[in-house]
Amino acid sequence: MKQGIHPDNYRLVAFKDMSNEDVFITKSTANAKETIEVEGVEYPLIKLEISRTSHPFYTGKSKLVDTAGRIDKFKNKYAKFKK
């Protein structure tokens, strides 16, 4: 490995999935503004929109996406360019 190119400030960080409130601890160099207490220990907190516990690929459950609303929004946005 090349010397001096890898970060040396790894520490334990809590990642919280905001869609299902799941929290997991792993090492990271990510900066965090908030903290969370897990089992009596305080960790820097990184909030996630989706993780392995809520992603449809890993859970096997698919989410219903509002495609009709997206299509209508697209048509309304670009209707002014129609000749």
C-alpha cells in the first residue's frame, strides 16, 4: 500500500436509518454534528435516508412509488415547450 494516502482519524460512529430508526455502529472518518447515546456510550451520529435494513433490494419488499404524480409534474413542467 502507498504510505500517507489513507486517513488516520478512524473512530466508531453511529449511523441511523431515519426511515425505520435502526442504528448501527461502525468505524468511519465522516464528520458529524450530532451525537447519540447507544448502550450508555456516546457516538457521533450520521443520519441516513436508507440503509441495508430498509432498502428494498435487501429486505425483499418493494415500495410503491408515486409515478403518476411524477409523470403529471413532468408533463406540466414541459407543457410550455409544446408547439
